[in-house]
Amino acid sequence: SFCLKGRSEWVKHSTHFLPTAISYFESYFSSFFPYESYKQVFVEDSFSQTASYSSLSILSTHLLHDDKVIDQVYKTREKLIYALVSQWFGCFIGVKAWSDVWIRFGLSAYLTTKFLRKIFGRTSYRLRLYLDSLYVIQNDKYPICRNNFMHPAELWTRQNVKKSMLVFYMMERKIGKYEFKKIVSRIVAPPEEGIVRDRNLSTRSLFKLITETTGSTEVKTEFDKKYITGIGCASLVCGFTWNRKKHCTEFVIAQDMVNKKDAKRFQGKITIRRAELDQFVDSPVTFGDEVGERVWIAKERGRKNKKKKISYFLNSEYEIDVTKQQEVLLLFIRIDPDFDFIHKLKFRQPLFMWMHQLEMEKDVISQWQCIQAIKTFGHSSEVISALEKCLKNETVHWQIRAEAAKSIATLTSRETNWDGLELLLKFFKERFYESDPNVTASTAINKESNNNNNNNNNNNNNNNNNNNKEGINKEEENKEGNKDKENKDKEKEEGNGKEMNGGGGSGGGLGTEHLHLKPNDFGDVGMYYVQREIPYAISLVKDGNGVSPEEVLVFLLELLKNNENSLNSRSDGKYLARVLES
């Protein structure tokens, strides 16, 4: 690696994982790195963050960071790994035409995510794929393989990169991990001696290679016109009813073709997971031109007990109050739990079923879908309680907890007495505030008693002075009495407002003046992200005119004023930037 003077330590820290990455890909491809050496050059004001050439990558110095920075780690590793994989797909293996550049984008991006999964875990990997699919569905306007463009730069878009990556993800789900790895290995394998091989891939040659490896043309038939040379995805509408007499679930699936002229229909299979009181079953369901119907008979017939303990994933045990099931012997229904392909989905189920799913399903995609569905029910004690429980669950991924906090904030308003604001403030202060050691309960009581004595003395002096005054008219006395009454009413209203908003406390008996912000401690990365996102969620609390309550502004200013990072081994730059953004 090369850089300007003074950045050597940052370069060592930012790139220390690359030998592991090269070994990983050499093992995955079953072949060595295609060049004798690999050089990375970090330059100021580079045209783009990454630019790959044969055995060389030119990178921006903005990717460099030291061991104190948390937020930049994921972004830097993603860019550096993408530049590394581009040595295989982009430099060593090219494409025959501009229309085939999606192969380079897709393979480089998808293999990058596979290595990021090795570093950051399966949860982060699945959530990223799902959020990318939402982005692709929303912005899918042009095919990733097309010839009708004015300039090749039109193909270098975020949409094309993300969709190309998802196409290869769906291919792997379709043909299996072993077959997919075998195909990639054949692409990058060096040619045998005396054999000249074309190292430029095309869409046609890729499908030919897949057909030779798998022995089937099903991949070409399913992916070519649907996702590569075409646009759009399956738009599914699902629903179910519980037939009490027949003791079964009647499920229906169809494609949403309302107000869509010339819309193409997709055909395929999708997995439906139904969670009954005594079993959890995945059933494949076919969808196509016609409406698909399935009937599943429940195993359990009756309920003698009001509460039932059930076991689910990871040997977790939950106690379900079945009296709230409204005669439905289902805990929840989930569509496509394995996320086999991208699709739009319209599906509704009762609130209690979404709440069961949020609590019981450990999959991050399921949790994200539950939060989006639960907040559509509007403000209620059950909705806020479910979101609060998710927010406080430290085993849940930080992005899910942050999304739960934002949902609580958006459901909070003046009409709800700012209950969500009080909840978020209490949550934050219980974890990141502490009692002031200089102020104890006894000193606080003494201060209050002294203030009361001073007020009584002042009142007595005022009374004596008033008795000594003469010539005061009754009308003036009445006016002064009315003013005093108005002032007392205002003080009473202000006091009620403070109590309504938690009194500035942290859920305990002391007020804000007896608490102070803890010094920053970002040792727990997951808790750091929660601490960073909660102030932003609080800033989303607005009244009907889009104005934040005064308590929000006071809270955010307090975070900036009393921030203490001198004893923290990590940088607080991104944290403060998020607070300022709030």
C-alpha cells in the first residue's frame, strides 16, 4: 500500500485484513491471485473512491481511518474488498460488450457481500440484501442488460450494481451454493497449456456455462427475461382466513395487476411459514396466472388452558395468552422466510400475530417487516408496548432497535400526550445518564426547605409592607388579585407540562438538575449505534405544525454541551455529527 507522508499508520490499520481476504477468495475460486502482486495507492481528491486496474487499485484517502473510528470500518472494508474482487472480475476477466457489464458489477458486489458476511455476520448480511431489494424494487426503470443507452456511464448506476448483485444471489439460491461456486471457479480458472480461451464474458456465454454445469436451462428461462433483459418483479397479494368449523387455514395468493397495463405475470414457487400453537411448518405454494388456494388443517383442536408455553428457535420458550387469539389457532404467517427472490408483497394479519412474529422470529428480515407493519396500526398502548419491548431487547440487531425507536417517535404527537417522547427520553437517560455525586438526596431536600423558608419570609415581609400601605383602592386590589391568580394558573400549567414530559428525569425521583451525562464509552459497538440513533429518533417527534417540543431541543443541546469524550478510546466525531443532524 502507498500513501502520502503521515498516513502510514492509518493505512496499516485500514488494510490489515486484506491478506485474509485474498486467502479467502483464492480458496473460494480454487485458484491463485491472477497477478504477481497487488498494490493499493491512496491519493487525495481522487475522481472516485475506488478505481481498479490490473494489479493496481487507486483509492481515496477518505477511506482511511485509525482504530478510534467506528462508523467508517464497514464502508472502508466494503470498498477495499470490492476493489480486490474487481482484480478478478473487471481486470482479469472482462466483458465483451457494454451491455454485459452487469456481470462484472454483480459478481464483484455479491462476492464482496459474502466476505462481509464472514466479518460482520449473517444478520448484517441478510438485512443488507433485503434493504437493497427494497431499493431495487422502487427504482427499477431500465434493464441491467440493454443496448439503448447514449453513453456507457448510464450503466454505472447504483441501481444496476444492486440489482446485478441480487440476480447472482437469486441464482445461487436457485442452483445451490456448491454449483454456484463451481461456476465462478470455472470462470476465473487459468487456461490449460496450449489452449487459448476467451477471457471476456457475455450474457450468452454465462448462461451457456451455467447450463453446462447444472445440466438444465431452467436458470436462463427464469432469469433472462425476468430480471436481466426485463424490468419489474412479482407483485404478490396474499390473504388468509381461519375456518372455525373445518378447523383449518384457508390461504390465497395472487398477483397484483390492478391499474397495471401490459404488466407481465411471474410464475414460481414461494414458501409460506405458518406458526400454529403446537408446530411451525413451511409449505411451498405455486403462484402464476391463476389465483392459488391452499388449505391447511390445524393439528390442535382445542384449548383448555388460557396460557400455553411453546418452544421455538434456539430452544427459546414463550408463554402465549391464547385468550387474545380471537379463535384463530395461529401465531403468525410469514411469506418467503428464506428470501429466495425479490418481490413486492401485500399481506395483512391481525396486530397480535405481528406482535408474536416480532417476538418469536429471530430473523432480521422478519423483524424489519414486523415493525413496518405494526406502525401502520396507528398509536395504541399495544403498538407502543411491542415497539418498546423490541427497543429494549439487547439481542436484537441495532438497526432493528433504531427502527423501532423511529417508529415510536413518528407515532407520538400532542394528542398522545407525548408518551413516546417520554419513553425514549427515559430509555436514553437510564442507560447514558448517572446521578450527580455532588448532589445527594439530603442536600436536595435541604435546598428545597431553604427555598421554602426564604419564600415564607418574603411573603411575610410583603404582607407587612402591604398592611402599612394606605390609600389603595378596591379596584386596584381586585386587579392585583386577578393577576396573582393568572400567574399561579400559568405556574401550575407549566408544572403539569414538565410532569407530562417526564420532568427531565430519567425515570427515577431526581430531576434533570440531579443527573448528568455519562462520559462516552463506545466499547460496545452495538450499543454505540443505539446511542447514536436514539437522539435522531427523538428529533422526529413533531406536533401538527411540524415543530419539535421544547424538551427535544433542550435534550439535544444538553447532549452537545455536556459531551465528554476525554476518557473514551473511540472517536465521537460521527456521534456528534448525528446529534447535530438531529
